[in-house]
Amino acid sequence: MENKEKTEGKKLEEELFNKKKSGWDKATEEEKKIIFKFSDEYIEFLNKSKTEREFVVSAKEILDKNGYKDINTVEKVSAGDKVYYINRGKSMYIAVIGKGKLEEGLNLVGAHIDSPRLDLKPNALYEDTEFAYFNTHYYGGIKKYQWTTIPLSIHGVIVKTNGEKITVNIGEKEEDPIFTITDLLPHLAMEQMKKTLAEGIDGEDLNLLIGNMPYKDESVSEKVKLNIMKILNDKYGIKEADFLSSELELVPAFNAKSLGFDKSMIAGYGQDDKVCAYTALRAIMEANAQEKTAICILSDKEEVGSMGNTGMESQTFDNFVAELLNKTGENRANLLNKVFCNSSMLSADVGTAYDPIYASVSDRTNVAFASYGVSFDKYTGSRGKGGGSDANAEFIGKVRQILEKNGIQYQIAELGRVDVGGGGTIAYILANKGIEVIDCGVPVLSMHSPYEVTSKFDVYSAYRTYKAFFEEA
């Protein structure tokens, strides 16, 4: 009879080794139902929140329905109060006031809600050989060839000189037209295909095809352009000059959906970093008020360096925390710095998931795997950790304790092999204020592409992680 007793070595192996395993292996049928329901709600939110402005609008609707108030409408705040501040329609800070003093520190989870895309240039509309086009400038790190020959929609705002703001969203409804960027047919692309992927499509050639029908008037020089402007003037009351004060973004027109026969994954545009932003939003909405005040940061401009007054580099977040200090009656000279030095944060940004098709770019022992749980990056940056923050061991130990206490599966990884590349998040900006920070998010396949992929298990793990951190850090 075979001896089923575990050997001493086997027992030690199980006790001492850090064995990685898919979260689906131990998920019960009831847990799977919860994960799938949460993911369906995320997909629905993602499909109506493809830009940073739309994310803020959607988040505000949810917060208003759940008892949150604009901080500008309240004179003072106290334990249990729930407030938010919207920064120019493109970033947002959400707070649940704790029982203790703010100077004892904050529990922060910070994500960004901008994603790589194409932006219209200020002077965008032109005609060439009886085709009308919008001229674009790409935003963030993209592979330019991925943005040709796919359906694109136009989102954003146009602000007229009389102050009227027009919201634009064309290409998402079934009855809407879509737009696209053409590419060269393979029969004539011999020279193009000799180029590297980076050189195959030039940034100046990412021009959006928007029309071909001329305005019927022989005295007009640019008939197709005029016909397009007539359509836009009839619909929105704008003239060509109004594009000068617009922010119009091109994003994929296809919707996020479940991926795979088992529906275990999510495919969709903008999951970097809306998957972390949404889970953080849900977490702060559903977290119970504790001793420390919890704040969810939804920032803009991360994909281009976090600059500008809606990016994390601006002083707007500092002003929000100072306003909380004012309205709790705590504020005094230099207190803001003390608040930050006593605070801790999860920088909620996505990581790269191991892709066996492109295995050579990863160190398999230090990479995140899809469905293995939320992923932590102790440091980001590139080539010698340059340009990123590096979390302290004491803080990582504290975070691990919270996760293991709550039975949340997690992994700690790096962004690719040493010297292969690298990247950054908003982590270093908050760390520079004295806050304890570590990057923590959902592993992603095809990051920065028009159709990114995540695991539903990891999405729900991120939500559980952020909620536990808000309550227990």
C-alpha cells in the first residue's frame, strides 16, 4: 500500500516556500458568482467612462446617490462625513472622515483616470483630395500602428467664446457613425513593411477620416470640409474657430466585454488605469469609517508625466487636504507636512501580466501572473530603478499583514527584466511628500493598446485590497 504520509522535506517545502497558484483554483462557486457580478458592474461603468471627464461624471453620479457631498457646499466636516472635490472636471478627490485627527495620518489609494489615446490638434479640420480629416496628436505611450483601421469615436468638450460648453460623444451609440485612420494595403506596402514597428506609422499620419461628401456649390474651394462644418454647425452651433478652445479625444468605439469561453477575463479600452480607479472608487464607497480618514485620489495626466493643474504634480491635492484641515478645525502652521509624513498610500496603478507569447521580456520569478491576485511593485522606474520610488520593507510588511489577515491573494513583481524597459506611476510624487507608498494594481495584458486584458479574479482582488487598506492601514 502506497504511503501517503508527507515527508519532512515536503512539509518544510509547503511551510517555507512561496508557492504561486491561480486564485481560481480555490475560489468557491459562490465566490465566483460575486466576482462575475462585480466584473459586470465594472464593464458597464467602463463602457460609459472612456475618458477622464466621463469618469468624473459617472463617479459623481454614484457618489451623490450614496450620500457624498461636494466639499464646497459644506462649512465643516466631522467623523463619518463623506465629501469630494472635482478639479476642473478631470480629476477628483474623495474622502471619508475618520474618528481620529487628520494629523495622525491618512489612508490613501490613488489611481489615474486618463488613458493613452489620440487628441485633436487645435487646428484639426482639413480637406485633401476630397476627403475631410481631423489632424491628431497622440497622447501617452502608444504603438501607433495599433490605432489604424479600427473604429474610433470622438469624446470631449468644445467651449465657445460666450462660455457655452458643448459635450461631444459620437460613435458609441448603434445609430452613430464611427471614424477611422486608414492604412496602406499590403500589395503596395513593401517599403513600409521594411521599417521597424515604431517607424511603420508616422505620428503625423494619424489623421482621422471624417467625410467625403461635397457641399453643392461650385464657388466653394473646399466643398467636403464645408459640408462637414455645416453638419457640425447644425448639430452644435459651432464654427471652425471653436475647435481652438476644445478638448476632443479619439478612443476605440468598441465596448469592453467578457473574454474567453469561460468569461474569466475582461477585454476593453482604458483599463490602464480605470480598472484600479473603479475598484478604488467602489472600495471607498463601501469602506466603513475607521480611526483614520480615507481618501481616494482619481488623478489626470499620469500618462504624460502627471504635469498640469489636473495632474498629481499640481498643488490641488494639497489644497484639498488643507481644506479638510480647515473644516475639521485642526489646521495650524506646517500641519499639512505632518499629515503627509504620517500617511500611507497604495498607488493604484496596473502592472504587467506575464504573457507566454512574449516571455523574453520578463523575469519569470519576478513577474505578475493573471488570476494570481492583486500585484505589488516595490519599485518602478527603469534601468537601476531610476525615476521611481522604492517602498520601505516596514511598510510592505504592514500591507502584507492586512492582506493575509483578510485572506486576500497577492503577488509582488517587477515591470519586466532589468534593462529591458520600465515605467512610472504617481507613487514617487506622493512619496516625495513623505507618505509611505507602494504601487498596487491589476496585472494587464496588452497594456496601452486599444484593447487591454485583465482577469476578473484580479479585478475583484484589487477592490478587496483597497477596501481593507482604507479600513485597516
